[in-house]
Amino acid sequence: MSQVNRTILLSFAHPDDESFFIAGTIRKYADAGVRMALVSATSGEAGSPGDPPLCAREDLGRVREAELRAAVEILGIDELELLRYADRGLASAPPDEIRGKLVAAIRRLRPLVVITFDPNGVNNHPDHVACGRFTMDAVNAAADARWHPEHGAPHQVARVLWTAPVRPYSMGLMDDLASHPGIDYLFDVRPWSKPKAAALLAHATQRKSVNRHFFDNPDCDRRLGVEALRLAWGQAAERRPAGDVFEGLD
């Protein structure tokens, strides 16, 4: 497969989603020369300002955007787009408007692979669920010239991957993870555990949650070392779980 075509678009709801769910995978592909792009639908302004607070509530969105930019740099993400829809209100975003913004990103970047939330949003967070729904809508619309012709030529994404049906901090603790349904792409990200840890810690306002799920546990290394994704749409790889998101796309 031509290296110039290797682009992955990540579509997530909040700053820190990229680090919680697939930071090691992101850095793995960035190190391999894959073009990585991230769309964050909100600025996370309804989240925690830290414990103790690191900023005033009214400044949280700005602070979390800065944290996200720091994580993006650590992970080697090439492009970041912030949509700035309301945190904890993403489901109320105007469908035509957010579809247009996501279609514009897809047609500009022309990714082979898009990664977003599964229909349950991992933990049923309404913003996660909405993000996955809007992204799937946009992937379909981006391939149809009738939708948003102002955003350029249609582009058909080859494969859409969802977050896996196992909490990300639990994957490394499971001896039989590969046999679990929905584990369609499985990655040993231990070689990238240091940048993954650094990206998680870059979200300083969210440190209490990050520590609870990762760093306060004696098995932290195992929690950091494994990531997985689920096939949502497109050609399945010949084996499940596969070890490469591009497998079978050449």
C-alpha cells in the first residue's frame, strides 16, 4: 500500500479520550509514518477542573484544550481540529452543521481508516454515544457527492473502527482478551507505554481519574500495555484479532 495514502482520522468527544482509549496505538502508527489527525468535538469544559482545582471553572475549556495540544504533540498527531460543541450537550449539536464539519475533515484528509466510539460510547457517556453517531453519519455522507458539495470531492473511507467492548484499563488484565467478541484489532503497545503515560499525564486536570484507572494500581504496566479496537464498517481482516488496522486494505 502506498505510504502517502496511510491516514487515520480519530473522532472523539473530549480532550483525553485519545489518551485513555488508544494513545499507544496512535504513537505506534505515528512512529511508522502514518498521518494521524484528531477531531475533538468538545473542549471538555464540563469536566473536572482538578482535585484540588487547577483553574477556575470558566477557564476549564481553554485549559483542557492546552492539555490536549500537549498530548497531541507527545503522541505525534499531525493535525488537531477542535469543534467546540457543548460538553455534556453534544447530542444537541445541529445535525446538518456537525455533519458538514466532519464531512469537510474527511474529504480534506481522505483517510483510509476512521476510529471513533462504538454505539454504547464505551461507558454510555451521552457525548461518546453522540460522537460515534455523528461520525458514522459523516463517513456515509462524505462518500456521497450530494452531501455538502461545498466541501470537495467525495471520499469513501475504507474501514471504520470502534472502541472495543472492554474498558481500556482492563484489557491488559485479561488472559483471554483475544477470544472476547469485539476484539477485532489487538495491539501490544508496551513499546509505546512511556509516551502513552506522558500523554495521559498531560491531562493534568483529569489526573484523579487517570490515576484511579492507571497509575494508582500495582499492575499499571499491564494496564498501559494493551489496546484493542472493534470493526464497525468495511472489509474485515482475514484473522480476528488482527494486528494492523490496514490489514487487507491493499
